[in-house]
Amino acid sequence: VQLVESGGGLVQPGGSLRLSCAASGLTFSRYTISWYRQAPGKERELVASINSVGGVTNVAASVEGRFAISRDNLENAAYLQIHNLKPDDTAVYYCAADLYRGLGTQVTVSS
């Protein structure tokens, strides 16, 4: 099983990013997909999740209104759209399917 995140980078406050999670080696459509983030010195935080068919999504209150999760089961991919990025969003972002997790993609928000 492999989950590979991409789309991170350095962005200015107020900018947007779309993170991608490409999955292989599992029946992707059977899994709830979650996005987590972890900033240096902080605990890992669940920011969003989407159920197996994409009909139910949950976004953490701390990022609600700025983060949106989606998936494409035909492409075995999930996405995290982030708008109005803030310096506090700086973290490594991971996608997860059950106990499987990728290595993450770094998001840095700085002017």
C-alpha cells in the first residue's frame, strides 16, 4: 500500500493550495480518507475526512470555511483544497486510509 502526497510548497498568507493524495495497492473506494497535519512541536491534528463514496465530509472547526476535502475513486486520489492560508497552517500534511499513511507534503505559509 502506498499513499503519496503532493502539492505542498511555500505560499504567501492568503494564498491557496490543492494537496493531492495518490493511492495504490489498496481498494481505494472502500476506505475513508483523512488528512492530518503536524507542525513542529505540536500534536498531529485531523483536519478533514471523507467517507468511502465521498458523500460525507468532515472538516475540523479550526479550518472550517477554508479547507475542503474531495476524492475521485476512479483516479484513486483524494484532495485537500486550502484557501486563505495562514502562517498557522504551516505543517506537514498527511493523507491516511485506515492505518496506512503517506510521508506527507510540507506546506509553509510565509511572506
